[in-house]
Amino acid sequence: MNILTFGPNGSGKGTQGSLVKQKYNLAHIESGGIFREHIGGGTELGKKAKAYIDRGDLVPDDITIPMVLETLKTKGQGGWLLDGFPRNTVQAQKLWEALQAEGIKLDYVIEILLPREIAKNRIMGRRICKNDPNHPNNIFIDAIKPNGDKCRVCGGDLSARSDDQDEAAIGKRHDIYYDTNTGTLAAAYFYKDLAAKGVTKYIELDGEGAINDIKDKLLAQLA
Ligand code: AMP
């Protein structure tokens, strides 16, 4: 099974993606993660990409597109869930052309919908437990509100990640995501149009619900 996922930063896309990946035993291919590996390994590609990533800009398509297509070929043979790519209409078209050229079926495209203001609050409300970063705490989400200023799971001290409090950086990333002309939502709609022609399936999920409800709705739609 081959799946594309779309959702703004703060929508729970990563969480839902991991659940789906585990259930169907898919390679989880994250463009941001591939860049981070290259930067960590000090490769030429990593050096080129770093300046863009540090600024919160997209890495140019002539670097990103071949890198992702190559990873799909090498790691995605048994099915993949692609996360973070495509992020604009050029990437969406190139991916589609590559899939067609290789005879690879795109089974599902998932879009998690979340209004921009709520996505921003979710990011800014995230709190990290000093004992375990996976303990969910968010001052703006009722289901996972901390106990006062302590972790709701273990009572540990909480702190906020500095990049989660950087409104300018969050704004820049959301500008790219919510751009319906050439940005990430435009890329999602490129696939929505293809789904209307019956060549793939497009699943829309309301990202405002609880993680488990979204997961149940999602899994019910993946055959
Ligand atoms: P992410 O972990 O998905 O938030 O990605 C981290 C950074 O990697 C982004 O802010 C971009 O600079 C870069 N990046 C990831 N995916 C792409 C993409 N599809 N196109 C261009 N740049 C990307």
C-alpha cells in the first residue's frame, strides 16, 4: 500500500502516520527526516540543504525531488507512507509523473484538516515532560491538559520547546502549508482532482477530534 499524507504542523499528522505505518508495515519516508540524516552525516546534500532548513524555507526542488524519488525506490519497495513531500505543486506533479513512469499505484492520499489558528495554538501549547518527551501535555487541548504546571502522566516538570514559541517561524511554515495557489494545500488538491477521476482515493479527516477518534475514522477508510 502506498500513501501520501498532508496536514499542517500541529495537526497530528506524524502521530496518525506512525499508527498507519505500523498497522500496514510501511516504510515511513519523511522528507524532513532524510534531510536531517544528511545534515547529521555531513554529506554534500546536507550542507546544501542546511541553510534553507535553518531559515524555515523549503529546500529547492532540484535537490529535494530527486532525493525523495530515490528514497522511494530504495526503501519503499514493500509499500510506503510519504510524509512532508510534496509541499508544492511542482513536487506534486513530478511525483505523479514518476509514479506513472514506474507503474506505481498511489492507493490513498490523506489530508488532516485543521484551521490555521488552531494549528498555531496547538504548537504553542505543547509542553515537554522532563521525564519522558512522549508524555502528551498541551495547555490548549482539553484531553491532554497538564495538571497545573506538572506533567499529567507522571507529575514531572514541564517546559516549552523554544521553536514551538517562535511565532514568526510557525507563521512561515504555515504560510507555505495553507497556500492553495502553489503551496502544500495546492499540492494536496492536485491529488484530490486525481481522486475525482478515480485514479486514487482521497481521505479527509477533521483534525480537531481526539487522536483515537481520528485514528479509528482513518483506519475504517483504509481497506
Ligand atoms: P519537516 O521535518 O517536514 O518539518 O521538514 C524540515 C525542513 O526540511 C523543512 O522546513 C524544509 O526546510 C525541509 N523540507 C522537508 N520536506 C521538504 C520538501 N518536500 N520540499 C522542500 N523542503 C523540504
